[in-house]
Amino acid sequence: MANLARIDLDAIRHNLDAVRAAAPAAQVLAVVKADAYGHGMVPVARTAREHGVQWLGVATLAEARALREAGDSGRLLAWLWAPGDPDLDACLALDVDISVSSIDSLHEVLARAGHLGIRPRLHLKIDTGLARNGAAPQDWPLLVAEARAAEQRGAADVVGVWSHLANADQPGHASVDAQQRQFDAALAVADDAGLVLEVRHLANSPAAFAHPGTHHDLVRTGIAIYGVTPLATARAEDLGLRAAMTFTGTLALVKTIPAGTSVSYGSTWTAPAHTRVGLLPLGYADGLPRIAGNRASVLVRGVRCPVVGRIAMDQCIVVLDDVHGQVRAGEEAIVFGDASTGAPTADDWGDWSETIGYEIVTRLGQRVPRAYSGER
Ligand SMILES: *Cc1c(COP(=O)(O)O)cnc(C)c1O
């Protein structure tokens, strides 16, 4: 046995179905950026395609290129790139839909595509209030007009208009309606300019579940398909989601320490009595946040065991006193997994680490091997 992240592709299928049930009128775009939030981009993408997903999305052009080079050939949108991105030519040649947020980026895509003799498919992005990527509303009419002109001369196809929400994880947040109104105004400008769009898209996973008015033609869903909660107000299981990743470690050493023994760097925890402890050979290099020491727990033989002392780069200590029988080195500890097993979830680790489940699964260390079940 060894440290391992097991990815259940059946859970991904199940979660895709849950998103479809929540957003029945829209298509699904499965977001597989950041190595599918730590789950492995290629196997997740393949599973989504097999499960009928027409659209995949990634942030960077390098991710889109890698997916194409792994054999993916369906609709694929990439939305984050800077001037001079070395993967732009490749993505244009590989039939990737490209997002454009400014006149300059429109000109750059058109120039590169013209050079290659390619007519790119573009999604114009409007900033409706997140103030991150996307054209500012005052720049939108000009961007739309130039994109439409390019389309009329056969230099591009504008297939999408889209935006991204700031507070969709909070049901009822007033900014969602405000962004929705801004988005509608942007769509009206596109319509007036003569753009005939294939897809309008605004919703992410939280909006898929909590804001039906944002669904439009496509919901871009990332975290939900991994079975981590998208909402600040609900647990994954309440939304019918199943954790796709189970992260386990093998106890490397079990021993008893006497009362008064302090554990790990900084001596932040001291054994109040004779204590049976296990050494878990996982640390912040593997994705366990250092801040979760003295807060987190893991599951050994079905019993929650607290993580005591600092989490170091490679190892941490768990208290085994509450486990029945004599736990031995070589036994498994579940760091996180599906709530139904009694294990902590990635969302629990998020709470313990002052972050969100997204960051926990995405930051899983490179040296943790991934193994897949549910392959077809
Ligand atoms: C990451 C991302 C998503 C997916 O968000 P989830 O909350 O994981 O569903 C959707 N849209 C954009 C623009 C993103 O960057």
C-alpha cells in the first residue's frame, strides 16, 4: 500500500447527471482546467465525452493544446491567454474555441489565424461585475462591432458571448441579478450588431444549482463534477454530488509516546497522557495545508483520528487512541473522500484550512499517484 489518490470516474458520471438535472435546459461544459482540479485532465475529459458532454473548457491555451494532443476532438473552449501566448497558433490549428476580452486580443487572434489561413471560432467575454477577465462594458460595443466586421469578411465566426459570476456560491446574492442584467444588455448589443450566437453562457457550478436564471445555453461546471460543494451554504451530498477523489495514506510508523511529549515542529501539541500515534507520510508537499495541523482529522478503521502538531512537508502525526484494536504500520488512513464513508471531505479540509474544497483537490501534490476506477 502507498499514498494514493483514487479517482472514481463513475462518480464523475453521476455528478454530470446531477448537474444536468439541475440545469435541464442547458448544455454542459465540463471544466477540466488545472489538471481537472487535480483529478487528471485526460481521463476526466475522456469520461465526460463518453458521457455525452459536447463542450469542455480549460483556462490556458497550453491546457487546450495538451488535451488535443491527448486525442480530444470535441468542442473545447480556452479563455485565459496573454499577448504572445506561445500556444495560440497551435490552438487555432487544433480547432480550439478561443475567448476574446479586448480589441487587442481580437486583433491578435485574427492576425495569427489569418496567417495560418484559419477561420477561428470566438467567444466574446463581457465583464459583468467580477472585474477580472472580460471586456469592460464601455468597450463592449466596439469589441462586438469589430468582431462582427471580421465575421462579415469571413475572418472569424463569433459563436459565443459569455461572462463569469462573482458570488454565485451565495444563493440570493444581489450581485447575481445585477450581473445577469448586465449580461442581458451585452447580449442585446451583440444581437443589434447582427451576431447570431450558438451559445450564451454565464453560469458556473454554483449557479447551475442555485441560480436557474443564469443558465442560458450552456453551464460551465467544474467543481460539481468532482463532487466538491460549489455552494457556501450546502454540502456536496445535499446537492446529490459524490466525491470523485479519495485520498489515502499508509501509516509508516505506529508508536506510543509518553505524557508530556511534544509533537512535530514548533511543539504545538503536547500529549496529555500516554498516547498511541501514527506517522502519516503525507505533508504540505502532498497537498495537506500546514495550517490544518491541530484542526484536521483522518479516518482509520472507520474512526476519526485527529491530526496533531504541525503538518510538515512530508509527514504528519495522527492520534490513534480511539481506534479499536492495535493499529499497525501499513494500515490505511483516509485523508478525505466521500462523506458517506465517514471520512472527512475535501470541503472539511477546506474549512480546517481557511479555504475551500476547490483549493484542496487542486493543490494535491504532484508526487501523489492517481489511480482510476470506473474506466470504460
Ligand atoms: C473555473 C471556471 C469555471 C468553473 O467554475 P466551478 O465553480 O468550478 O464550476 C467556470 N467558468 C470560468 C470562467 C472559470 O474560470
